[in-house]
Amino acid sequence: MAKKTEAMIPPSVLSIEIEPMEARLAEALPEGEGWSYEQKWDGFRCLAFKNGSEVDIRAKSGKPLGRYFPEVIAFLTAIDTARFVIDGELVIDLDGKLSFDALQMRLHPAESRIKKLSKETPARLTVFDMLMDSDGNVLLDRPLSERRLALEAFAGTAGLPKEIQLSPTTVDLAQATKWLSGSGGDTDGVVCKRLTDPYQPGERAMVKVKRIRTADCVVGGFRYESDSKLVGSLLLGLYDEEGKLDHVGFTSGISDSERPEMTAKLEALQHAPGFTGKAPGGTSRWSTARSSEWVPLEPELVVEVKFDQVTGRRFRHGTRIIRWRPDKKPSQCKFEQIE
């Protein structure tokens, strides 16, 4: 289990409160000389610290993660190097695929449950940057090209366990394009970094590009805006293998000018149950106080939406409306579109 580490690395050298470097979203991969490209892994971003017997891992929020991932603390402790600070992504592999759901299951208050899951679904660490090397040299001001060499040297000499892997990197735009087109499963897009850039804690100094996919979904219900009689969001559904309509997410990108007409159109279709399979307000980690406050609809409307990532057969984030699809039968809107 992680020990208290606030003082393990003196603030004058490298504080454990340091924030990881962030990325800003872009629509296309940047081109030209001097760019390095990496896959964006679908996991928990973290910084891993070691100083002698003191080991800790910190989330982007700064909160310690060691309690939830004791097996990660164990294999970091076992590395034959006295000190380092590395930047990476915690991931869990289930049946050959990364599972974000399995990571979320770790954020559980019961220590016995965490211990059980750490053995059944152990996490590993994919590493892509180094902030302090094994000699105690802080590398923040060094260009990425030098930090990457230091990371590779560390991997080659420290006897890293199999649970720690270096994230592949390339300067080849064609390879990065292939990574982007293949993302949406284990990976969540491509991260682009300048080879000459220093490490900039807390700054959106990198570029991330996500593969945006589309799906035709049935509108199985809607929610009103807070303190309003106008529609605020549409509840989206897809038909499962048994022909039941499951709630898979929402879209709220509705302009103010569209709301009155859309509200009238939706209210005319009000009819229970809306969703015949998994419905909003059911028991899930996505449930909120407002989950039950929705209006069920006759499954007649089909809308095409943009989405980026799917977790547990649900859109991870809110989607964006592309267009209505009156030419599409609701029964054609199946899960095979997103799997």
C-alpha cells in the first residue's frame, strides 16, 4: 500500500504536487517537421513517483491512486532503481482488450474488494514521458527528444517488470494516421508533441486528435432543460440482439432556435416505456439525481450523432447531432454500428 509521500521528493527538486502536462483538442493531425506522435491510451493518466522505499501514483487531479491499485505500487517498488518520476497511463487488459469499466470498478471504498480485483484484473502502466531520471536529474526543461531517450535508457537498464511498457512513438505522419483510423477501442486517438518542447506541467502544450465516429440512434426519450418547459437533451437508444431498445447516451447540442419546435414534436410522441431494455434511471454508475426525470417516447425518430468513445455499450461522453434520419427505420439502429 502506498505510503505518505508529500515529503518524499523535496519541493525544491520536484514536488509530488506537480501536475501532468495536458493536451488541447484538434480536428486533424498536425503536419510538418518536429512532431512526435503517440497513441492515446484509454486508461487513467497518472504520474508515478519513487524515492527509495517511498512509492506513489497520482491522478491528473492530484489525488493519490495507490490505495486503488496496490499491485501497481508493488511492481513500481520492485524496480531496481532508487528514484524516478514517470508519466503514463494505467490500463487493465481483459480478454485481450483494454477495459475502462474495469478501471472504474477499482474506485471502490472497500479494501477487500480492491484487493480481490487487483488479483483478478491486475493493472499495468504504459509509460510515455520521464520527469526525473534515476540519478535524480529533473528533466522538465529538457526537450522531448532528450526525455524520450532518458526514458528508453531507463527502460533498458532498470529491469522493468512486464507490467510496465513504453508507449510506441513515431515521427511518421502516415503511421500516426493509421493509429488514428484504428482508434476507438484500446486507444482514444493520437497525442502529438513537439520534439523540441520542454515538459510544461498543467499546460495544454500537447495536441490530441480523436477519431470521431457516427451512429444512427433512436430517440427513446428526452429531458427538459432545468426550470424550463423546453427540451434540453435527447436520450439515445440502440437495439440489442434480443430486439430491445437500450439507452446508450444523450445529446444536448440543440440550439435555442430549435427548442420550441422540437419540444412540440417530441411531446406529440410521448408514450411509455420509451426504452424496452436498459433505461435511464436504472441501476448504474451513470445514475444521477436527475436520471429518473425523463419523458419516454414512441420509438419513431432517428438521429445521426457523432461520438468518440464507447464504454460498457454506452457513449462515454455526450454526442453531437449531425442530422435527422427520416429515411432510416428505427429497427435498423443496432449495436453493431458501435462495436
